[in-house]
Amino acid sequence: MTAPIRFPRFFVTSPAPCPYLPGKSERKVFTELRGENADELNEALGRIGFRRSQTVAYRPSCLDCQACVSVRVVANEFQASSSQKRTLKSNDDLIATECRPWATSEQFELLQKYLSARHPGGGMTQMEETDFADMVEHTSVTSYVIEYREPGTGFEPGRLVGACLTDYQGDGLSMIYSFYDPEHGDRAGLGNYIILDHIRRAADRGLPYVYLGYWVEGAERMRYKVRYRPLERLTRGGWERMPDAEQRRLIAAATAPRAKRRDEALPSKDGLAAEYKIAD
């Protein structure tokens, strides 16, 4: 006789200020990922808009706002733009290695450098190395850290310039959190390159999607996600492809010269080590 499947218990966080839209508050619904079926549960929840943080799956459950929209790239139909092709060409000498989810001091130093330049004053800047280790190592699902290094010399590994905590799911790759050297003058677009490499990896493995987390129209830090085509978004009726005309309009807005744009890795809301209280 097989053991009965345990239906997950869901909980709701208290409202807190929204990190993306001024004057709004955010609330999350979450459940714990544990046991031998954690991978399956994580994949099922991922298809309906949940994200993973350590051993918790969560999604927005705001009372007066539905601005956070789950998005994913259709990997086997992806068409790189001219600028994305240049990014691939200029960074394709990087050596990418899939590492077990084990945090290193080298990774933490790179994360600190990234946060100081791209998210000064954010909550993650207060992270200590033990917090980073928790973020990477406390996982109950199939997860890796993909490191991006410059070519080394002899037996010495090259300089670490990027990394991404990535979940492997049955229908694709879920980018939990990525970071990179934001001040590397010789390598423009490292954040974009990490995403492009994930799209390529998914396509090579026959996986249909790369999950980018949440997109909020009008939020500056989210603009980069619309640049990857074709893009699907989760609606009340299920996953739907964003119309080409709409995506072209959003890409034009994201790349408009009137505002200074920077390549961003996944924003702080997607997959951070957050504090969730679960009752026994």
C-alpha cells in the first residue's frame, strides 16, 4: 500500500510595503516544500505562478493589486535580437559550470559587489555569509549554482564574473536568483548573458521554458524581462503568449533613450531567502 499524498498547507503573510509600486502593499501565500515529492510539488506550483525561496514556495496574494505577473520564455522558439546576439558573441568565451548548491566565499563576495552597485540600501545588502549559505543550500528540490568564469591559466580557474541559482524542473529552468560583476568594463550585458545562456541550455535539453519570475509593467527593475521573445505570461485563463505588437511596444519603452537603463539580474523579490513562519 502506498502512503497517501500529503496535500500542502498554505499560509498568508502579513501585508508589507510593496518594493515595486509606491503606495501599494504586498502579501504572499506560501507553503512548505518538503518530503520525497518536493520536486513534483515545486513544479506543479511553478506552473501556476509560485516561486521558490529555500524550502518555501510562494506567490503574491495582494488584496487590491494583481500587477505581479509570472512570465516565461519559450526557449525552443527564442529569437535573439541584434543586441542579444552581440551580447552572446562578446561573452561566449566564458566557462559555465553547473555546481551543486553549495555556497562559497567567492560567490558571496561577488554578490556583495553586485548588491552594492545595483541595489544599494536594499534589504539584501545586510546579508551575512551565513544568510547567503542558507539561500543557496537550504533546498529540497533539484537545484544548482551555475558559475560563469573567464578562461583560466593552466590548472587555475578563471575569475568568477557571474552566477545563478537555478532550479531544474520537468518543463524548464527556473532562474531563482542571478548576480554578476556590475563593474566589469570589458563585459557589457553580463546579466543579459546569463539569461540568454539559460535559454540556450533549456533548448539544448529539450525543455520548453525558462521561468523569469514576476514582471510588473511600469516597474523600472522589471523592464529587462520583456526583451526576451517569445514571452508567455500567466493569466486567469492560463499561460498566454504576449502579442508581438504589445511586446514590441514594451521593448521600445524599456530601451528608450529618455531614461538610463541598466541590465538587471533577477530582482530582489524573486527567490530571496525570506522569513516565512509555518505552524506545526
